[in-house]
Amino acid sequence: MRRPRGELGPRAPRPTEGAICAGPGEPWSPSPNSMLRVLLSAQASSARLSGLLLLSPVQPYCLGPGKWGDRPPGGAPHAGPVQGLQRLLEQARSPGELLRWLGQNPTKVRAHHYPVALRRLGQLLGSQPRPPPVEQATLQDLSQLIIRNCPSFDIHTIHVCLHLAVLLGFPSDGPLVCALEQEQRFRLPPKPPRPLQPVLRGGLRLEAALSCPRVQRHPQQHLIRSLAEARPEDLTPHVMVLLAQHLARHRLREPQLLEAIAHFLVAQEAQLNSKVVQKLVLPFGRLNYLPLEQQFMPCLERILAREAGVAPLATVNILMSLCQLRCLPFRALHFVFSPGFISHISGTPHALIVRRYLSLLDTAVELELPGYRGPRLPRRQQVPIFPQPLITDRARCKYSHKDIVAEGLRQLLGEEKYRQDLTVPPGYCTDFLLCVSSSGAVLPVRTQDPFLPYPPRSCPYTTRDPAQRVVLMLRERWHFCRDGRVLLGSRALRERHLGLMGYQLLPLPFEELESQRGLPQLKSYLRQKLQALGLRWGPEGG
């Protein structure tokens, strides 16, 4: 006898039309809150049923034939019988027929067939004015099939089956829903417990704020000021180093916070080593701020005396910060200029940077400490201090006014009347340098020695060069602390030393440069600046 088209096994007896669903021979009634009760009510239309049950939950999980039925979990196309089983499920005419296709073809059933069966069950219940009767045994058998096979489902199949089972009215505490929920929990990664948010006080609040990327990228002065309320005695060195680095990095010259750092350094002197102290002292030199704390300098001198031989680089870094503040202690200078210290650092990886810092300290001794009578850095050990523009200037060159000022000077004076980015002994890079006669005439640079002798005290007065050297100093916005009024320590040091060496300085503040609109206005501005110094130049200069 020929098997009907589409059947995969022996045909099971068709349930009688009068069969009922609660059990063998007993009527079945959906739970009071189930979707089936809503779906089977007389007021529920087919359009409402399909829209409520099928379209919304099914579409996001791609239960159509092109998604669930085209490829198995391994990725290869389904064999013919597998595709045929999906078509049979989609075309089933009753819930009993759905169960028959699933139960009689166990080797052909895949995980994606169960959501198809549940979807078809919802369609059967909502496709006719009077849905076909459903036996409770049929629902129980279908539930047992899903429960037995759900360990092999992927997370999406489990989620869709759970969603459809709830909509179809399966009890939330019943075996099907519980089994699917349990499998869903197994598939999902465990959520880490939400950490408790303790009330942060003092140093913890400061550390949390300073470690926040948003604060690091966008410093807010009002936030920093509010954090200064914590007592320094309650804070740790790590927190205070974070605060010091934050102020130095963002050029925040906040007296209240800087005084708090100074007080912390004095209070914790015995517990701090030079490697921590160099970080705490950094913002004072960079921001050109000498604290009011009276024990600040005596404390640093004691730390340097105790730690100088332990960490050479940290010792020199501390002295560099103090050099910017014009507070160099003689005892520490005696130590770092001693032959033993210089010999010790010569074989270290940071020998070059230490020699550069020692060269700058030697320059400061030469220019600013006439009363110093201790050892000095030998001439053979000296290196140029800053042989090229500073890193910040190179990084922000596209924002600098140097190019337009150079063009203005070229049109105003001529290319032969100035030098740009010239490094003068002992190693300071100048923005623009002019040679000027005693009468104020701007001279061609090629006819003059642009350098003044260094050290200046070694130059006999009888051979003094009558020509002056005028240095135009660009004062860009980033050369100042954040408030825009105080030069950073390194900039102030350079200008101070150039002035002490005999160079006449002509500052060009960024506020004035930014107010010039175009090259003609800038040329007029430069002309006024140069003429205010009594300089004159020929008509060929423009």
C-alpha cells in the first residue's frame, strides 16, 4: 500500500473530534491567565490572534523557513528529510499531527524544529473561528519532547521556545517553562555581583576622582578645588602623587591644592623616599609656584641629604624643580657636582639626561648664584641644555604663531636680518634673533656673530661687543599655566637666563598675536613692537 505523500512513518490513529484535553476522557480548560484562554475566547478574531501571538515574538528570532530550516548547527545545508519534516510541521492540520511528526521521526528532528512546532500550534489555535480541540496528553507529550531535547538547544532556540510557551499559556511554574528557564540560565554567562558603592571619604574620594578617565581628559578646576577639603594626614602618598601629576599635566595652578601637597610632604617627611618626593615636587617647578609652607625648603634639603646617593635621577629631578623656583640648596649642589656622583651616573642608562640636567644646574649656578664656591660640572661633561624646540612646541606646531611671525619679519626686515630657531650657548633655543647696532639699526645676521659669549663673567669688559642681540620670544597659550597669567617654570627659566646672559627680550604674548587679523595687521603690530625698542631698518626691508 502506497504511503501518503509527506509521511515519514506509520500513520498514527487520528484523535477523535470529541476528544478533550485535561486527561483521558476529561475536558481540558486553559488556566485563567493563559494566552490560550484569550485566544480561544469568542471575541478573539483570527487577525488578532496571529498579530498577538505570532508576528511580534516570532519575527525577531527568525523562525521563518529561510532561517530555522536552511542550515543545521554545523552550518551545512539540511538533508532532504530534515527540510521535508519542517514543511510537514508548518503544514500540520492539528496539534495531534504536530506531535505525530515529531514523535515518529526522532532521527530527523533538529533543535530548530521545536520552535516551528510551537509556532504552528499557535497558528492552529488562532487561524479558525473555532479552533480544533486539543488533548491534554498531546500538550504533555509535546512538553516532554521539548524538555527531553532542550539540553541540545542553543541559546536562541531556548529563548524562542520559552517565549512561545509562555504566550501559549503553559504555566510559569510548570515543567516545560521551568526546564527552559533552567537551560537559559546555564547558557548565559553569570552576571558579576554589583559592587557595593561605599561612601568615599577623604583620600579614597580624591583617588577615585583623579583615576576617572573623564577627569583626566577634561580637568575641572571646581572639582579639584572641592577635593582639597580632605586632610593631607588622611591621604596616602599614592593619592597625593596622583594629585600632583594631575596638576602638572593640566597646568592647574591651584594654590589650595599645591599647599596641601606641600603640607603633606612636610608631615610625611620620614616616610617618603626621593622617588616619591620628585613626583610631589614636580608641579611646584612646572607651575612656577613657591608654597607658603615655611618648612617646605628645609624639609626638601633634609630629604636630599638623606636620599641623594640612593636615587641619582630622582635627586637631579628634585633639583630641577627647585632650579625653576630659584631655590637651589648649596649642600645638594656640592653633592651632585662631586666627582664621585658624576662618575657614578656616567655608567647608568640615564646618564645623558642627568648630564643635561646637571648642565642646566651649572648654568643656574653661573648666572644666579654668585655666592656659590663649591664644585662645578667639568666642561668636558657639559652638553647643550635644550638643543631644539621643546616637545610641547613641536607637538603643537600647527597651532603656533611662529610661521606667520616669520613671514611678517621676512616682509618687514628681509630674510637676512633675523635668524629663526637658533640655539645659543649654553643650549637655549631662541624663536627669532636680531643683531642690532648701538644706534638701533637692524644688522644682517650673516655679518655678525649672533652668539653672546658664555659664561658672561669670563668676557673682558674692554672687548665688549657693541652690537645688541634682541630675541623675540613667542609666548603661546600653552606656555602659561591654565589661568593664562603665569609662565610655566621652564619658560620663565629660559627667559630669565637669556636675560642674564645679555640678550634683550621682546615678548610676543598670545593674546596680542591672536588679536591680529591677517598678515598686514601682524606686520603693523611687529613694526610697532620693534620701533618701541628704538630699532630701525632700511626701506628694502618692506
